[in-house]
Amino acid sequence: MIRRASYLGDMTTIKSLKPTDAELAILNVLWRLGASTVKKVHEVMGEETGYTTTLKLLQNMTDKGLVLRDESQRAHVYQARYSETDTQRQLLVGLLHKAFRGSTSQLVMQALASKRASAKELAEIKKLIERLAKESK
């Protein structure tokens, strides 16, 4: 069994893990499917990415610490090392500091101005804001 790690304890790890767009596409497949073989990841990725490219990306991602590889079976099985939420937070923290000079309000306002949020999403955002406001008192 492969154990999943967390970004929360090691700031060095957070700064060193910067998945490319292609790596994020593979991570999205792994988060959706769970542990998978190269063949399965490649099938989901589609024909625009060759099998050997998918394999090489997964090997590179293993070397970078983005995925874990289980070699106990004939076909190696890959799994995201970090949860989707942890990865999103890590990427968002980088963006927050690089593009918004650490301003959470600017980041949120730009996100909401860039793409119309559904009523459901707005209700979720409102709940989160209310909860955070209560916690900060």
C-alpha cells in the first residue's frame, strides 16, 4: 500500500514541487481514478499524448516526488503523493505571493471577476466567509 504525504509539515517540499501543466493533467487523472497503471492514465489522457510520453512524465513525476510508484506488480501502479486539496493550496499560496503580493482579498476578487460563479458556488463561498469570520472573533 502507498501512503500519501502532506505538504503541511515541510516548507522545503512545498517550494520544490511545481508541477507543469502536463503533470497537473496527470495528477487530475490520478486524483479522479486513484492508483493507476500507465496504460490506464494514458487511456484517460487520450490520443494527443503518446504512451511513452505518459510513461516518461510519470517517471519524472516520481523523481520529483509528485507521485509514488508501486513496483510490486508487473505493471507499475502510480498514485498522487499529495491530495488534490494540498496541491491546490500549495499552488495557490505561490500564486498569492507572486501575483497578488499576499493579498487574499485581491486574489478572491480577481477570481470572482474572471469567471462567473454559480449560485451554489456563491453560497459555498458565503458559508466559508461566515465561518472564518466567526473563527477570527
